[in-house]
Amino acid sequence: MSKLLYILIGAIGIRLPPVRRKLLTAPLFNKMCKAMPKMSQTEREALEAGDTWWDAELFTGKPDWQKLQDLPPARLSDEEQAFIDGPTEALCAMLDDWDITHNRRDLPSEVWGFIKQNKFCGIIIPKHYGGLEFGEYAHSQIVMKISSRSASAAVTVMVPNSLGPAKLLLAYGSEQQKNHYLPRLAAGSEIPAFALTGPQAGSDAGAMLDTGVLCYAEFEGKEQLGIRLNWEKRYITLGPVATVLGLAFKLFDPEHLLGEQEELGITVALIPTDTAGISIGKRHFPLNSAFQNGPNWGVDVFIPIDWIIGGADQVGQGWKMLMQCLSTGRAISLPALSVGAAKFVCRNSGAYARVRTQFNLPIGAFEGIEEVLARMAGTTYLMDAARQVTCAALDDGYKPSVISAIIKYQLTEGMRRVINDGMDIQGGSGICLGPSNYIGRLYQTIPVGITVEGANILTRTMMIFGQGAVRCHPYIQSEMAALALEDKEQALKDFDAILWKHIGFFLGNIGRGLWFGVSNARFSNTPGDKHTRRYYQQLARLSTSFTLTADFALLTLGGNLKRKERISGRFADVLSHLYLCSCVLKHFENQGSQETDIPLLNWACQYSLHRAQQSLLAVFWLLPMRIPAIALRTVLFPLGKPYAPPQDKLVGELAQLLLNDSPTRDRLTAGVYINDNPEDATGRIEVAFKAVLMAAPVEAKIHAAQKQGDLDKGTLASTIDSALAKNIINQAEAELLHTAEQARSEAIRVDDFDPGEL
């Protein structure tokens, strides 16, 4: 009876906020105030950049599927489609990547002129400033197509439209700055570069040693308030040819010319590169790529204060400006380049595997090659789904910073896997560089995408979950805001109200997680048809498991979770694959739920669900409080591991999609540059692929005749003549075989050079 009374009193106490705050919330509040990790200004601004979208739904443990269903598919306007079919296609036809990377180490002057004339540098600039004013999906499609022809050209086009002066001016520039620079940037008469990274400041921008000091000095014949700058930057794309430099630096006001504060923070200014004191023009040589990239220096460079982007009002706002722009830019350029490369390699490696024969069979007929081709096709489908769905969200007005980090990381890593697989299929012909080698230079450039706009190791272990746990969780950010209030009485009230909602949320997820674990989410109310509904249900289950485990980690590790990068990285993998799988389902439906695409759907979903499961299970080994952690694992996975990797029967199905000419192959690789020019490296492969497929029924006749003993084995020429003489094949069929063999020989050609040519 006494125990029941205590329980009753406790229950009443929890329902009475003053009692609850004093007895339960206050001790926890005090403990958490002490345990809260210190956050730098740059960290805070990075956390607060952009907004949330589907990532926040996945953090609820109970996603609102209607929100995903209601997102309009990514679409091109007639004008955007015409630009891709016209100038973009023409630009690709002009590009010879071997000539660019080996002979010139730069784009030809006529290519530079074409890029400027057709406003490729003004894709994002509004029409009234002379730009194209295309949407983010069109931007992505353009970069993707160019990247399938030349990575160096793609980088040259994407940088002015990504994180750079144009984007910063549009968001923060003064009207005078916009009117002056944007028309010039759109026309290509000004070449922009953005200088952030330096010797001491790579991923840690707060460590930069580049400084600006407010002072008065004579400029253009009169005394002006301005900034005396000293800097050293490196890895600056387009830097060697830039005419205007967006420069990030730390600004100081020792003479209090603007106010009492001396350290004003990171600031961004726009500076003509012919300004006195600037040294620019030297180049780095990034892995045999030809895009312009190099260091620059400034010594005692004086600039007027109104050269700050946005003027004096934007003093100290540089890091915030950069993070806000990066929250969208990171989701477009490198993901588009990565998908373009993956589609390009997928299409050509599949064709090569059909054309190349060993042991009297196309190499694509061997199970080992089939496995690699299947992985390439499934990965490419998954990557393109994420790209298209994310672009649709951007065009719908979202600026999801966590999602942009997810797809930058996952798609560049996917590119790495697909290109590596393609190189394995290509074999020796992929190793020997030359104009006939379509994959070698692409293989060399893999680390560029992996490294820039947030190195992938850092993105995975610090950014995705570190930022996601704060921005996407329904309660964490509000709890942190309450803990940071100076009025501790009000802080306790706010914290109390949020905390108990959070506890209810946690308990609800325990119940849902147990039910999903026992039932395998079979009764979960989700959208979808017979092909997709089970995947939606599994996503619902894993979303609950992820959210519950993340809450447990936050509860037991608190501020220490910030330093537990292995745990954070595994959580990032779970969140990433939940997002990727969601995109695959949405993409499949957006494309009309094509029956022939079902193998791609199944492979991509099974792959993502398995990866999410394995990463989540790996988290449990790293959690403290082992007994509760094991209990939580038992609640979420009471019957063991429900998700296996993609089934073996899918391997052959996916491989055949790349080994045959079909609408599915065309859909999978849509948007890349395709040609049938026999003088071009990939054109030769495409010609041979179609010729070999046309000749395949004739080859089958000959093989059948040889098997029955009606035709002797010999050289191809003698075999064709003998088959023709015996009426096994007719003259037209013989011509098909000769054409296919000639095309095959051209497609597998490997370059050689006189010593002097190298």
C-alpha cells in the first residue's frame, strides 16, 4: 500500500510543474549546464546555417510520408531544356579531355570563349543582371552533362555558380555591388574566385591567419576608411585566371573606428586582382587536372570598407554568409559531377564488358564481372535518385544543410566506388593513359571531389550527425537554447517544458521500436504499392530505431558525444542511408514506377537498409552503460538482423541492364554526353556495342553450328567464309560479323607513343 502511495504522489508531482521543476528537473538542469560543451562562433553559425527538410522527419522516428509524397518532381523548363540540348551539348562536343589535360593543361581559348559567350558562368544569376536564372535542377543537369565529358571543364563551369562571389552577392551584396559585378560575372568579363583556405586553415576556418585591420589611408586620391590586408591562400579554383577575388579574412579594429569591439570576426570582401599588393597567377597541379587552381598572397593591400560584400553592415558576418550559401551549393555541384561521372562510367563499362571477349565469351558473361556491373548500376541509380530528389527540394525553396552534407559525402564516395569498379573492368586499357582511355583521367581526379567543400572524413564524423542531432531533432536545439539563457529562472521553466516532452517522445519511441521489432513493421501505415510498401515500412522501423538510439547516446554521453567521432560517423551512415533509401522510393515513383526498373529499386533499397542496419548495430558496441545498451538493442532487434545485402538473383538482372541496349539503360544514364563518333574514345565503344548486339544472333548461329560439328573452328575470317559457303549465314549476316569485329578491334585499342611524344 505504501509503495502504491509513493507512486501516486510521484505521478501527481510530475503533473505539477512547480513540484516537478524543483524535485526532478532542477538537478538535471544544473548538471547539464555544467556539462554543455563550449561552442565557438564558427561552430554555432555552421549549426544554424540553412534549414531542415526530410532529415528532420527521419529524426522523429515517425516520418510524415505525405511530406515526401507532396514534393513535386524535379523538372526542366523549355528554356532550360533548350540550353542543355543546345549550348551544353555543343560545349561537350568541343571538349577533348586528353588534349586538355595532357597537351594544353588548360581549356582551349575557343572553349573559354564559348563558355563566356553562352553565359555558363551566369547559370544562377537573374536575367535582369544578364544571367540565365536557371533553377537548381537545371544547374545540376548542366554540370552533370559536362562532367561526363571533361571533369576539368565541369569544375570550371561549376565553381562560379557554386560557393563564390555571385552567390554571395545575390544573398548579401549591396545594390551597387550587384549592379556592378553581376552583369560582368554573367557575361564572363569578370572571372571570379573565392579564397578561404590557407596553410593553417583547411577544415578549421577559425584557424586562419589572414588579417585585415581597419584604418584610414589614401585611396584613389582621397583619404578613406578601409582595411589593410595581409593573407596567404592556397587551393583556390580559378584563382590563377581570376579578375575578382572573394577574400575571407579576420577583421580587427584596434583603433575603435567602428565601435568598442576590436575582434570583429571573419569578413568577406570582393577585391579586383589587379589591386596593388596582390600576387596571383601561380598554379597548383591537382592530379593532372587542367582546371585553374592555385595560391595567392596579399601584402599590405588596402581596400575601401565598401568592398566588403554588403558593405560595413556585413562586418564580421563572413562565416555565417559562407555557411548559408554552402547549405545549398554543396548539394549541387559536386553531387552533379559525381553522378555524371558514375553514369558515364556505368554506360561505357557495361558496353565495354559486352564488346570485350576472353575465353570466347564477352567478359560481361562472367559472374565476377556481373557482380561488379550490378554494383555499379545499383549505386548509380541510388546516386541519381538522391541528386534529383534533393534538387527538387532545393527548387521547392528548402535549404537543407544536413542533407547537402549527406549527398556531398555519399555521392562523391559513390563516384569513387563506381569509377574504381569501372577501372577493374577496363583492366590494362584503363591503366595506359592516352586519347583512347576514357576512364584514366577520371580515375585520377577522384580525390578532388572527395576532398573539397568539406573533406569526406570530416563530413561523415563531425558534420552530418553532429549538425543533424542539433538541427533535426525535435527537441535538442530548444533544450540547448534554454540552457544558454542568462535568466536561469526562465531557463529552468523553458527547459522543464521541453524536457518532459522529450521524455514522452523517448518513451513513445521505445514502445514503437518494440512493436516494429516484433512485427517487422508489417502493420505500419505507409504509402506505396506491392513493390515499394515493404521498403517504406522498413524505413519507418529503422527511423524509430535510429532516433531512439541517438537519444540514448545523447542521454548517456551528453557533451562528450561531440568528441566521439566513431559513434557520430556510424550515426551519420544510418541517417545517410535512410535518406538515400527515401530518395530511391520517391525517384522510382517520379519516373512512373517502371516495371523494368524494379531490379534497380530492389538493389538500391536492400543495399541502403542493410548498410543502415549494420551501422546502427555497430553503434551499440560503442555505447556506455552496457546493460541498458544491450537491452535497447534487444528491444529494437529482438529477432536478430532482418536486413541482408542485395540478393544474388539481382546481380544478373542488373548486369544485363548494362550489357544490353534498353530503355532502362538509357534512363539510368540519361543526361550524360553520348556520341557515336568512331574517332572519339567513347564513340568507338558505343558504335562497337551496337554493332556487337546486332551481330549477336549471327554469332549464335555460328556457335550452334560449331557445337553440332557442322562448322570447324578457325580464325574469324575463315569461319565467316566457311559459314557463308555452307549457307549457315547469308551475305548480309556476314557483313554484320565483319562490321562488329572491326568495331570491336577499334573499341579495345590501347594507345602507344614514341618516347619523344611523352
